[in-house]
Amino acid sequence: MWFACDCRRPWEVTVKAMISVQAAHCSNASGRFAPFPSSHSRCWHQGQREMPAEASESWNSASQVYAPFEAFTGQFTRAAAAEIPSLLSDSASSGPLRIMDVASGTGASTFALCKTLADHCRQKSPKALVVATDFSEAMLKTLTEKFTASSADPEVMASQAAEKEGFLELATQVADAQDLSAFADGTFDAINCSFGIMFPKSPEKVAREFWRLLKPGGVAVVTTWHYNNMPAEILVDLAHVFKGRGRFDQLPLATATEKFGSEAFMRRLFRGDLEDGSDASGSPGSPLWRSRDLQAKFIAGSSYCLPRHMAAMMNKTPLASDLGHWDEDAVEKHLQDHWTGEDGRIVLQGTALVLFARKPIS
Ligand SMILES: C[S@@+](CC[C@H](N)C(=O)[O-])C[C@H]1O[C@@H](n2cnc3c(N)ncnc32)[C@H](O)[C@@H]1O
């Protein structure tokens, strides 16, 4: 219940909350995590703005089928996370590192981050405090289950080991990326956001929240699709075949993904140039990053994905919901017939754009 207690000292209060909830409910192996649930949603309704329920509900349902897609996105997320320690060296203070993973989903990005930070902390810094935030409670619940259960995933295992050794604390918080007001200004050494910024209604608000939350010298690392055949080819192909020729030439998802995959668009977003010049109160919006504080990097990769996983995703993920209901058997058959190689698997290829936005020291 740390929101209700003291919104401006999240770390301290999180630890207290974790301990007290653990005593009341937790029966998992490490007993570290507050079980989700009600405490978080109650907090939202007591003290915070209401969450956009519809959108988070569809992501809740996507959490059940997200794992195979994570296998694809993980390669990009891992590469982006690996950059963070070297970016921290200037900004890190003498205390623990504070890092937020925004729109963390079921943890592919979070555990990649935790592993890389643990390696860093073993050598340089006393400890990393990582908070994973997402507006989907179910996504965070899965993340917690991964962290508290025995696991064969090397990143989860490394995170668990780092926690035991005292190099890492991992907390979660249900929060809309557009309103992270539960966290104090200038709290974070780094903010990571992988494949998340394209979904909130106002990415401008998300960029402003990142600016507010970062310490001077801190850095936001924001990963989007630069090019990805999942929406742009497979979805278009499926829509074309199953939903009627010509109706889906401009898929909302593909269009949105392309926009956020443009370096120029991302730079404008983080400079505050996409805003209309005033904030919600009507006063002129303050500037955000300067061009020289922004750097982009592109990462290409590929991985396998089974047709049945893709088929299961069609009716679960909001990524495909604008296309209506799918016949999963038909989708699987089509993908099997048209997209699989000799080994019976689909190769997903893609390129991610990673934007590094460092907040100037002065
Ligand atoms: C494609 S997943 C990315 C998850 C993870 N970062 C990764 O790399 O695997 C997008 C995530 O964004 C979350 N999300 C969408 N809109 C959001 C919002 N307005 N605030 C917070 N999270 C949001 C969804 O719940 C989902 O977990």
C-alpha cells in the first residue's frame, strides 16, 4: 500500500509494503514479492487517477499468450539493456541505482535489465533498485511469478541470484506510463521502455514523465520497432486473406508501429516538438531534450515463432483486435501453409530502433 502511505518515497515504502504483505499472504519460494492483487488496484481507486480499464484489460488477456512473442522481442530488449551500464557511469550517484522499466509486460525487458545491472553492481555500485511498471496487473503478476518460481531462464536466474546476493531489489507497480505521479521528480538514474511507448494515447505525456522522473544526467532508453514483419507482413497477409481484400491496407497497428519506428518522429517526440505548445493547464509546455542529447541505434534480429502461438495471439492481443475475431484453426493452417520453412517454423525478422535520451546535468 505504498501509494497510499507516501507517494514521494517509493523505494523505502515499497520495501515496507513487500515485507508486510509477505507476512500476510506470500507463500512463494523467496517470499520477496508482494502478491499483486488487490492492494494495487485498491490504491488506484483510493488515491490515484483511474486506469483506462478497457485498454489494460485487453493487455491482461494478452499476458496469457505473450511468451512466444517475448522470445522474439527479447533479443532486442537484451541488446538495449546491455547498453545501460555504460550510460550510467556518468550519472550514477554514490547510493543505490534506481531504474524503472516502464510497460514491462511479463518481464522480458525487466529481467534483461536486472541481469545486466547485477553484473554492473557486482563491480561498481552497491545495489540496483529496479521497479517494473505496467498498467496491466496480469502482466505484472506473470512477471512476479517468474521471479519467485524456480526457473530455467538465464536472465530470471541471474536476477534471482543477484537478489539473494544483495545486489538487486525488484519491485512492481501497476501504473499508467502517462501518469507516473506516484514517483518523485528526479528519482531515477535510468528509465527503460521496450516496445511500450507506442500504445498509450499520449506518448507526449510519457516522454514528459520520463523527463520529470530522471535525475540530471540520467538516461531514458526507449525501444520501438524500426521494421518488423510481424505486423507489417504477417498481419497484413492474414487480414488480406481472412478479412477481405483491400479492407486492411492501412492497418492501424502497422501504421502506428511505423510512425514510432521513425527516428525523426521519436526525436520530435522527445524534444517536445509534437506537442501543441501548452500543457494541460494551458501554460506553455517546457522544453524537453535537445537534439544533441538524443541518440539512436538500430538492431536487426530474427527468431522462430510457432504458427499455433501466432494463432493464439490473434484473439488475445490488442495488437490484432482492430481486425475483429479470428478463426484460430484457419490462422494456424494459413501460417503453416504459407509462412513456415522446412523445419516447420516461422522466422520472424525485425529491426528495432533504440533511442537514448540523456537528461542534461544543467
Ligand atoms: C508489447 S508489450 C512490451 C512488454 C515488455 N516491455 C517487453 O519488452 O517484452 C507492451 C506492454 O505495454 C503495456 N502498456 C500498454 N499501454 C500502457 C500504458 N498506457 N501504461 C503502461 N503500460 C502500458 C502493456 O500492458 C504491455 O505489457
